[in-house]
Amino acid sequence: MEENSEPKVGGVVIDNVVRTDTGWKAMGRTKDFSGAIVELSEVGASREEVQRLLEERGWALVFNEQRFAVTARMTVLELVDIALQALRTGEIGQGNRIQTVNMYQRARRFLVGERGIPALGNLRLEDCEARVVHSWLSRVADSSLASARHLRILLLHAFSIAERQGLELWAQNPARTAQLPHLPRAEPVEVTPEEFNELLAQILAWESQGKRTDLSGIVCCYMATGIRPGELPALLWEEVDLDSKPATMIVSGCAVYQDGKLVRQPEPKTAAGFREIVIPEWFAKMLRERFARRDPNVPYVFPSRAGTMHSMHNLGNRFRQARGARFKHIKLKSFRSTVATVIAREKGAEEAARHLGHTSPAITGRHYIKRANKTGDHNDILEALKPTVLDER
């Protein structure tokens, strides 16, 4: 609320608050971008409510965005939670996918003091200087560099909200000058045919102990297609064509957490990720076997025991159990880098990128048609990845 008789742009001068037969009424003024004074009024159940509503209305009228009650006494955590909600609704950070916001949400735990990191979330905004943010993020980086980088972006969004809401505490965003090391580039892993054969034999032995997860089918799918780990749980039988020569599958979604629930997002990670993949015959044979014994009421190619989508957390845990210490260097994403490497070696990086869904579909974008991008037939290469252990079954 403005104290002067002349309101600032988007600010509100409250001229009068009166009690009525049904509650309270506040009257005041704001200033728009042209400098014109706009009269305002609001009604509510209490004096405090009508004053707040009048300020929010003046702000929304001029800036066309929601007004948050951001004050210098607010804590960092309170502001961050406002930012997370705004990211989820798309009010800020337009273009961020739910997976990205989920990463920010997971990093939030450091703000409340997890892993022995001081709980910066308890600090009031008036005490949150640039050197404080930089020093705290450096502490987080010692524990998890990736989380520190996510938190820096989240804090940039949060402090930007405070600045746009008229909080004038800092010369510039306190998170902007924070310096963090670059994430070290992880060397891609190429799983050799010999390694894959031995790994699959180990997984089959693990399954024979009464395990009900189709982990052998899952790792073969990753090795045969190079799809992203999170795309596999979302594969649908209706998008697998086992009658075509060669067989194909369409990647049209991925598994994500939204509001704490695992859901199938009806689009892959990127626009280019919506693609049709030609699959090698050795893997198509595995799919035909599974299709013959599938539950017709379950749409997923590799469902959980309950007939739902697999959680990547649970899937990762089971893979680590099955692979053992011997294959510790192999992760689920290693099969994707393997496929990329063998295709790039034979046909070049552009073909590998197209197969993995890394390029933009020019025709689809030009004509606004949501059409699966043909990845090309690379079975002459992918057939060589067939594990010989399958011939022994």
C-alpha cells in the first residue's frame, strides 16, 4: 500500500475503508502505464482482507499478473514455494517441462537443512545478500553439484518474483552473481556385445529367483532401441507394429511425476522425441512372445506387477540389484549411449541423433502436423547387438 497521495504505477493508495451492512469496503486509486489514475474498490469480510484485495486488484490491473504478499520479513523457503507453484502453472519459466520442475522440487530439501547443510530456507529475505547465497550454494555444491546448480536457477526465479512484486532490497538478484563449478562431463559408456551377453545372463539368473520384473525384456529394449530410460515405462502396445517388415514402435510419451503422482506424459522429453523406431528382429521376437501372453487390459509394453507404469526409481533399484558389483559401471542410460555410439560409428553423428530423437522435425514443424519422425532402418547395425544367451533358451 502506498503512503503518499500519488500512487506508483501498479501501487495502490487506499483512500477510505468503511464498514457496511455485509462486511467491509475499501476504496482507492492506482496508476496505469499511461500515468492515468484508476479508481478502485473492493469488498470483503474484514478490514485487512479488503485492503489486501484492493492492493492485489491494482497490481493485477496494471501488470496483468498475480500479486504475492512478498515482504522483507518473508523467509526464503516461503518465497521458493511461491516460485515452485508459479513454475508448475507456467506463470514463470515458460517452456519448463514437469521433469525440470520436479528436479527443482527435489533440490528444495537442501533449503530445509538436509545432508547437514544450513537451512537457508529459514533466513528472511532482508538478510539474504549475494555473498550469503554464493557461500551457501558453494556448501551445497560440495555435497551435490547438480543440486546446487538447480537451486541457483530456482533462487533466481524466486528472487525475480520478489523484485517484480516491488520488493526493493537488492541492487541485483542475489543469486545472479553466485559462481558454481561446471558439472564434469561424464564419458559415455559403450556396452560391448560380450558385456551385454554376460550382463543379460546375470539378469536372467536374477529373474529365475522368483523376481517378477521383466528386467531382461527391459534391458533388451534399451539396447535394441536406444530410447530414454523414462520413455520405456510409457511404451504402449497400440503403438508397436509387430506385423510390419521390419517391426516398428512409436515413442509418444514418458513417465513423469506430477503433484507427487506417477503419470504418463503424452509427449516425450522433446518435440523431436516423438518418433517411430525400426526395431531389430531379435527384439521383435521377444516382443511377440510378450504380446502373446500379455494382459489385454494393460496398455503398457513393460508394466509393473500391478499392471501400471514402472517407477524409474524402482526400476533403477532392481537393475542395480541384478547387475551386481561386476557391472557397476553400466547404468540404464548406458544402453542409449551404446546405441548412439554404434550408429554414429557406422553412419555418422546425424543418423545417431535422428535415431535418438535429438533433431527437430522440419516438415512436422512447418505444417503443424504431429507426426512421428522416421528414425530410419538401422537393423543392419542393431542386429549385431543380439545377445547370444537368447539362443540358448
